[in-house]
Amino acid sequence: MPMDITSIIVLATLVLVFIVFLFFDIFGREERYRYLAYIVALIPVNYIWAIDLFSPNTIMMAYIILFVLWILCLLRDTLFVYRKTKEYDDIFLFFVLAVIIQVIVSGVLPELWTPLKALEDTIQVLYFYLPFIFASDYTIYFQVLVTVLGLFLVIPMLLDIKNEPVPFPWIVILTLIFLGPILLFSFIWWPDGFWVLGLLLSVLLFILLLAITRSGKESSVSW
């Protein structure tokens, strides 16, 4: 819908708050609130969704913008945090927390503002209202951004455990933990054969984990 001056000011303010947390380190406060940027990114995005800014593709555009903001956060943390400190736990934790909050919002916000339920490209999955990506002109952008987001998350994790002692059972557990996200990723790209693609990617991840980690017993093995 067309934006009035009030909506413009509110949206600009919310974006400014996100920028503050995105570049929190420039204030030199030596505090770790930079990670709140993952959660703060939800506020302007859900405001865009609530006011139906990009009708008739508002929900798709909202999620595309959210993925872009998250990628900016991950790019910042990859270049200026992980590369220097090798700390990955906080990055992953706050990202997962932001995803959980967004899932909750996707169920609560349409109940508070019911017109959101009828927006184009919206599908209800259980109690949650999500973008129906396969009926949108922006499907490819959604798919590409999800892929980039996934790479920014997985690559630091793999680098973090490279050459580390990881027992075989833990490799199996890690693979099973990532099975859900892998199946979701596969569904986004190939809904008709997502389980085949998901199985292939899971096996490839399992092999990769075996290749880059060690058991910790190598020196004690005798033949």
C-alpha cells in the first residue's frame, strides 16, 4: 500500500536501529551486543509485512529483505569476528534464536492483524503463515538468498571443526541435526524430489565431516 509520512518515518527509524547494531563495534564499547542485529532485523521486516508495503508480493519481499539483512550480519561476523577470534558459537546461537522468533511471529502477527492471512503468496502451515515461494515472481531470488545464507552458516562451522577430534557417533549426530535444514533447503529448490536431494546432500555432508575431522585415536592405532 502507499506509505504516508508516518509510515516512512517509522520504517526509517527501525532500519536505523538495525544499522546501529549491525555496526555496533564502531562505537568501541567492547560489548557483544553486535549479535542482537540478527534479532533486530526482524523488526523492520515484520513492519513491512504488517503494512503490506509491497502489495501484492509483500510477504515474499519481506523475507527476501530479511535474508539480505541476515547475510549482511553473517558477512560482518565472518570478516570481522570469526576470522579474528574463531568464535562461532554466538553467531550460530543468535541466528537460530532469530529464526525461532520469526517462526513465532509468523504465527502470532496474522492473528493480531488478520488481513495478513489473505495476502497473495501466503500459505498457512499448521499455525504459521509463510511465503508460498513457488507461486511468486521472486522465487529464484528467494532460493539464491537461502543458498547464500546457508553457505555463510555452514562454512564457518566446517572450518571450526576441521582437524578437530570428533568421534564417529558425534559425526552421525551432527549429520542428523542438519538433516532437517537440508531437507528444507532441498524442498525450496526441488519440491517434487526434495527427499532424494536431501538424502544425497546429507550423505555428502557425512562424508565431508569424516574427511575434515579426526577420531583423536590416530596415534594410538597399531596394525
